[in-house]
Amino acid sequence: MLVGGIEAGGTKFVCAVGDQTGKIIAKTSFPTEGPDETFQEVKRFFADYSLEAIGIGSFGPVDLDKTRATYGTILNTPKLKWKNCDVLNRLKTDFQLPVYLDTDVNAAALGEYKYGAGKDAGSCLYITVGTGIGAGFVKDGKTYIGKNHPEMGHILVQQREDDKFAGNCAYHGSCLEGLASGPAIEKRYGKKGNLLADQQDVWELEAYYLAQAIMNYYLILSPERVIIGGGVMKQEQLYPLIQEKVLELMNRYVAIENIEDFIVAPNLQDEQGIKGAIALTLRDKGV
Ligand SMILES: Nc1ncnc2c1ncn2[C@@H]1O[C@H](COP(=O)(O)OP(=O)(O)OP(=O)(O)O)[C@@H](O)[C@H]1O
Ligand SMILES: [Zn+2]
């Protein structure tokens, strides 16, 4: 059985054809233009295949509240051409197939859970630290959606006293994303993160914020594994710093037996989003 996956990002779309084992047989990507041009490309790519369903992990905010008429629509986005775009029905109309929609991070979480670093865990939290910060949670094969999807990147964390940066979240200033995303690092230090690799203090502060967030997520969700990916985590020295800080903050309140197995890097070489989108099509099959 072949299914289609779409990783719908704000800057690029990735489309792939694969099967339920996570095997991808064809893949393409193109820049995200307006909805008309972009969905035209999607249609062109999938036209060569006989698919049974399509899964899409979408940038947002996207309405995932099934009780609303706007279910499946992109809500208030700065990408004006996409505002109010009914992604779900558009795909259903174009392909006349079942379409499974979730957020981009939930799809990535599902990809790692099924095929990657969460394969042997009953639940996992996937955090991406990139242009934005987001997280998705999967338990027993199902992604978590509340009334609408969570926005875990915007939680409040304690700012370290010596950090005078006001934060760059347009809504909250110094929320987690405002203090620890890639653009926050760039704004605080006047340089992109990849040029700050040898500055230990930069990554200690970054780990301080990410560790607080992980402690909060852990106390609320109790995931079996935490997977952290995204551009900023290319700084591999962050992993031990975060692991150490989480243990310190937790202060043995909850015992974490093996921190190296608990907080880990992704395992799907940047394919967690697209493989997760494919896996979304299994949602009703109990696979
Ligand atoms: N090697 C690196 N070290 C530190 N920061 C990096 C590195 N590579 C990329 N970044 C930062 O990561 C951010 C981009 O993240 P990512 O590559 O995950 O892209 P993205 O898909 O735009 O992010 P998002 O998932 O938020 O949409 C940029 O702010 C960039 O400066
Ligand atoms: Zn915020």
C-alpha cells in the first residue's frame, strides 16, 4: 500500500511517497509559494502514483479542533496568502482520498516514535529548536492534540539573572522561543549560532533554558524519551549540557535512571517530519 506524505513548512514543502514501514520510494521538495502554486506542485508530484491516503504535517497555527467549521484551516499566520487557507479540504478535493492532518512537530514526533529514536519507547516528546521552538508528544502511537494543538515553545521560563536580553517573541518577549530559538541567539549575540560554536557560555545559557522547559514538559507529560532536534541542536555540545542541567534542576525529585537514554538526538537524518507525515495515515488503523 502506497501513501503520500507532505511536510508543509513555512519556507519549503517536502512531499514523499512511501509505505507503512517508513520506507520512502520517491521524494521531492520545493519552496513554499502561495497556496495555489504550492498545491499545484503537490498535485504534479503525486500524479504518478496510486495512493491510498495522504498525511500532512503542517506549519501553523492550524485549526485542529474537529468541532469547528474551520477545522483543517491555517489560522492567523504572517504568511498572508496562507491565512484562512483550508489545507485539509483542498487536499481532499484535489486527490479524493482520506487526508490526515496534524502539526509539523506532532508529525516529526510520530516519525521518530515509529521509526527513529523513540522506536523502543511507549511515549516520546520531540522538541525542535530552530527558527521557532515547538514540541510534539506521542503516546501509544497517537499524537496529542488538545482542544487545539499545544504550543509548547511559548512556555515561560525563568530568565537567568545575568541575561539582559529582552527576548524576541512578538507575543511574549522572553518566553522559551523568545530566549532560546535560533533567531534569539542571533539577536542576543549579534551572530548566528553556527558562528558561536566555541563560546561555552552561549551553550550553557541555551542549555539552562532548554533544561527548564524539559523539566516542565516532563513534570506534566512524563514522557519515556525526549528527543531534541532542529538547527540549533546541530551544536552537539548542547546534549550533555542539557542532560546535566535537567538532573540538577530536578534535584532527584523524579528519578531519571539513565539520562543519556532519556534525552537524545533524533535518529532520522532530518526525515522525521516527512516519515511522520506518512505515518499519520495509519492513525485509524491501529498499526
Ligand atoms: N550549526 C548550527 N548551530 C547553531 N545554530 C544553527 C546551526 N544551524 C542552524 N542554526 C540555527 O537554526 C535556525 C534554523 O533552524 P532549522 O534548521 O531547524 O530551520 P527551520 O525549519 O526554519 O526551523 P523551524 O523548525 O522553527 O521551522 C536558524 O536560526 C539557524 O541560525
Ligand atoms: Zn512566545
